[in-house]
Amino acid sequence: MIDKRLYYWVSEISSKSGEGRLAFFFIDHLKKKYVPIRICKQKSRYKFINKLLNQKYISPFVGVIYCWIFFLRGKSVSFINYLPLWNFLIFLLLPPSSIIGPITGGAKFKIKNNYFRLVIFPIFYKISELIISLRNFEIIFSTDLLKKYLSKNKIKN
């Protein structure tokens, strides 16, 4: 019998934020194929540690650790939200064959004088795309705004 359980980490799961609503949508999508089970953070008895680990830019790395714990136990894992395509470090650190998404980014900013978004982000996008391809991730994008930065093969898949 095939185990259809999928253990997932989610950074934001509030119906009051766009990111949280996107997570709910993604989880509903996963329910078509899997029985999703949320990985919950263990609480520390120290408030400052809990506050630190819940920071927007630290929480995803806590999620990576939890995904590895479940992956090493032989479970299927998914990493949900706060996944900008420029953050290749997250893609590099996640367990192989993770289901990840929704990948975000590519908003139409006025980038006339923004060197970082104009030059550096596209380089980071390509690094992320390479890692995603090599690590056999199943991915879903939140929008098609990143299409112009991806290879035709990645778009097709």
C-alpha cells in the first residue's frame, strides 16, 4: 500500500494575509493527491527563542530543519510558502524530492534604477532553477510573472 501522507511545513497560515491565503489554496491543491499533515513547531519555554524562531526570515530555515527531520524518517515532505525564486538557499537546503510551492516573485516593480532587482535577481533565479532541476523538486508557481526568467523546459513541466 502506498503511503499518501504528506508532511508539510508552512510559514504563514493566516486567512488574513495574502501569503496565508495562498498557503490554504496550495494545501487544497495537495489534497487532490495526498493526505496533508502539518508539521508543527515545538515551543521553547523561553519566549525570546520563540519570538526569534518566528521571524519572517528565520522561520523558513526552521522549516527546512523540520522537513529534513521528517524526510530522514522516511516521510514525504512539502515546504509551503515564503518561497521567492531568488532565495536559492532554501532550495539548496531542502530535502530532495520535496514538494515546494507556491513559488513567488517577479512582481512588476519600477526597476529603472534598481541594480539589484535588474541584475542580481535574474542570476539568483537561474541558480534556483538549476537547483530545482537537479534536486527533483515538484514545484508550483503562484503566478506566471517569473516565466520570462525560466527555461522553456521548466515552464513546460
